[in-house]
Amino acid sequence: MSRVRFSGGVAAALGAALGVLTLGAGPLRAQAPPPGSDAYLDPTAAALHAAASDAWRQIDADVVRYTALVRQRIAAQLRTPLKDRTLYRSEAAARVFWDRDHETLTQVLASRAQYPGREYAEAESGFNALSDFTIEGAFDPGGERLVFGFGSENDDEELEEAFQPSDEDFWFAHPLAAGADTLYQFRSADTLSLFLPDGRSLRAVKLDVLPRVADVHRMTGSLWIEPESGALVRAAFRLSQQFDAIRDIPDLQEEEAAGSFKYVPGLFKPWTFDMDVMAVDYSLWDFRVWLPRSARFEGVVSAGVLKMPVAWDLSYAIESVVLDDELEHLSDAVPVTQEVHFATRAEAMAFMAELARERGVGAVGDGPAPAWRYDGEDYLVPEDLSLLETSPDLPPPIWDDAAGFTSAQELEALVDDLADLPAPPIQGIPWAANWGFQRPELMRYNRVEGPAIGGRFQARLGTFVGPVTFSATGFFGFSDLEPKARLAFERETLSRRIMLGGYRELRALDERGRPLEFGNSLNALLFGRDDGEYFLATGADLEFAPHSAHRQSWSLRLYAERQDPVAREMNFSLAHAFDGDWRFRPVLRADRLEEAGGELRIAPWWGTDPLAAQFGLELYGQGAATRPIGAEGEDGEYG
């Protein structure tokens, strides 16, 4: 069975983070809905979906051959408290010669990569710049258009079978496949019109794709469809639910049940993936055929506390196209050059290599053109492979805007469109419960609580405002014998989080030092160094922050609480286990008061290139009104 999968470039980026997320999809086997079903929220949506579905099922054989300059950029980063550190980056360029009746030829023009350990790989025999080349395959005009650029391996006869549920790979339900109207709802939106000086015009209508329930196998997004032909002009979508590797891959479920992952620390679980956006864009060649222009993919791979943003960018510059109805004119025309016939593919590739040298392909300025050779498979490469790393065809890094790629403004507009789509309803009530060693943040040690163990219950609820996560977290300290808890409701959109909570919990005067997290707990237990100053807070808060998968570059918290002092209750550390006179230092006594106020944190960062200068800062501000409480509980005045 053929399958849509990630190309080598995307695999390289995800491999630098967690590994490869393979992509398949499945046709929907459900019966067609009866007349009058609620799949289409307006008549225009029904007509658009019908036209697009018909076009999707038909094999587009009009394109006989084309030549395109393909450029690709990839980056994978590791999220740290202040900035995202680049783990992997790659830039590549190639000229592809696609032919309907022959194998595709790829002329490798440029390839550059940077990742930890590459210098050691270079020392190995057989490693060269071509080893990091990440462009795989070419766009097939008769293939899948929703995920072009991901290295489709489908034959024309298998297009209908290319999207099938799999017990091995991750798949998603195609919105244009048969039966899609039983899993999705569709509505029409804005119309884009372009009028040209010669009187011709282009029109594309936006079709919103809304899953009936949140499901990791269903997308949510928008398709821009040309009404007359049903051609896909643009698409922007994401998964309607976070991908969880163990939950959503049957093979991994079996391994988890068999205990294969029992030695993986809870610090590095769960293994999830959040797709921010997948965007594809097409252009109309000579007002006759839609061919790719660009594609962009962004997401965040997570392994517990480790979060790794991944981005992939593709530019497709079509240079020449031959259509089916042009073959007759070409066959009748007088040849302008001498025909050359070859006995083998190797002979033909040798001729192409010499032709590329004669025409100066790859030359820098007025310098000589490099010599080219056939690698014996599908690549035409320069004799000196080191030229690939300095080629003028190299695109700039993915964090820089460049002509031909999806711009930052275009991407922001598409993400905003996705954020405006209604959240799909939740099926059932997904929940999870963890305690103690199952999560690193549920165990801590300090001089107030001593050893403290925590538990957390989370459930995702469907509400009138969309999906809301309810969480209940509790801690019990074995030294102070004081139970603590937080109840919270969290609403998360594509761009931000809103959290409303009530709590009675141990707090630190300076939480930015993370005294209640693993590092300080370990120092306190092993060496007797507890850097926190603590108090007991009871109250409620409202917090605004970016999406949990995004860099936490800002946060705003409004709160009203009562603060009470706490005392040192524990005097044990391993370093002083045999010193009967040793004690933790006392806890600074906090004033007993009521406080209402707000906290604002802003942490901008400029620069992404690990080889260039970067700059960042963190700004924190707090304002509050307080009212002291007397020793016997009498009220004071706010000041």
C-alpha cells in the first residue's frame, strides 16, 4: 500500500527533535449522508465541496513535463526559558525535471546543514555535502495536492487508495474524500478576486473545514477553491487535536502496555505533537494549469519538559511547462536543435552533465562553471561537492524572509484565520491522573514541607465557549502537615491561554528562581541549600499567556489573595545527615496581609542564527494594593 509520508527534509528536522512523524491519511468508508444533512452550512459550501471533490478524484494528466527551481529550508530548535536554541538547520536547492512518462531527474544545486556532531560526521569516509541534501521527490500534477512537498509515493491508479487508516502510521481523514461530509461540516467564507489589465480575472472562494468532533485524525482549516474547475488554490490547516504518540499509534500502545517504556523517566513524557499550521499555495501557469508556488509547515514536538519547535519551508519556481495539447504542435514543428538518442540512462545523464557545464550552470560571477556528473541514481551533481555549501542558489535561513517563500505576514494572516475558526466539540470527557514520581513537578523537597508529594487530575470539558481544561492539583508536606491545592479552568486557543484558578498553596517570594522545582529540591535534599523564601497564599487569579506549545515570551496575572507566614519544619539533608546540630536557615517571616494586584512579564528575544549575534531581555513588573491583618485577625486598611 502506498502512503503519503514526510519527505527527507521534514524527517531530518523531526529526527533532530524526537524522530519522524509519518503522515498518512485515509478515505472515509462511511455511507453518504441523506438529503438534507447538516454537512453544508450554506448552499455555496455544498457546490464548492462537490467541485473540489470531483477535481480531487480526477487524475490531472494535462501536464506532460515541467522544470522547476525548488528551494527548501528547515529548522528544529530546543525551547529553553529565555530563547529557542537551534539544534538543526538545513538549506537546499535543486532543479527538478519532471516527466509524466519518465523518471524524474534532480539537479542538485545547493546543500548546507548545521547540527551538533556534524564535524564528526565529516570525518567519516563517504560523508559529503550531498549527505545532508533534504529535497526528496518532485510534485506530481496527478498526485495529492493538499500535502504536496511531503514526498508522495502514489501511483496514479492508487490515488483513491492513498488515504487509508493505518495501524502502523499516523493518518488523517481527507476533507475531500468520499464520506467526508459525515466527519466534517463545511461553510463558505470570503471570495478572493484578481482582475488583470487584459480583462481576465481569477476568483477563489474560501471553504472552511470544521470537524464534527475534535479528533487527532481530522483537520480543521480552510481551502480556497476555484469555483469553475474545483482546483485547490490555497490551503491552511492543522490537526483538530494534539497528537499523542502512545495514544494515537496502536503499535506504541501495545509497547506501552507491555512495559517497553517503563524506564523512560516521567520527566520526558508524554510524547506529543502540536501542528500550528500547514499551508500550501498554488499559482496559475499561463492561465491553464495550477502548479505549486510554496508550502510552509510549523509545529512543536514535545517529550515531557522538552519542547522542540520544527519549521519547514518550500519554494517552487516553475520555469517551463509542456501541456498535453502542446505535444501535437511540437511534433509538427521543425526541430530547432539536433535530436540525440541514447542507449542507456547513464549516457543521457552524462550528456546532460556536459550540457549543464557548457551553459554555465552553477557558475559564480564570471568564474568558470563547475563540472557535473551523474551519481548513478536520480541526481545530477557537481564533481566538487563542496561547491554545494557555497552555491549562490542557497536560500537564506528559514527565519529570514525571502522571495518565493511564504512571508511572515502571509503566515501570520493564515494562523489568524485558523484561530478564528470555531473549536470542534469534544467527544466524551478525556481525562488523566498522575501523582508522585509519574511527573517530576509532583515531587519536591524544601525546609518548610520537607518531602512533599503531589497529585494532579485533568479533564477536558466541552463548554459553550469551546473546550476547557479542568485541573485539580494537590500537595501534602510530611513536615508541615499542611494540605495544599489548586483548582483551575484553562481555555486555550491557537495563540493564547486564559487560566482562572483558586488556590491555597506554598508560594515563593521570587518565583522566577523556581525554588519549588526539581533543581532547588535536589540541592536542598543533597546539600542543604534551599534558596527559596516562602509564604502560604490563599486566593484566586486570572492569567493570560501564549499557547503552551509556544515560547512563553509574555504573561499577565491578576490576583487577589491572603498571605500567611510559614516556618522551617525540616532540618535534614544528606550532606549533613550525621551532624545533629545542623539546621536549615530560618524562613524569613512574611507579613500576614491581603493583597490584590497584577504581574506582567515580557521576555523579547532578537536573533535566531546560532552563528550570529543574538540579544534578549526579561522585564518584570508588579503592582498591588495590600491590607495588613493584625495578630488576632483584625482588619487594617489598604495601602
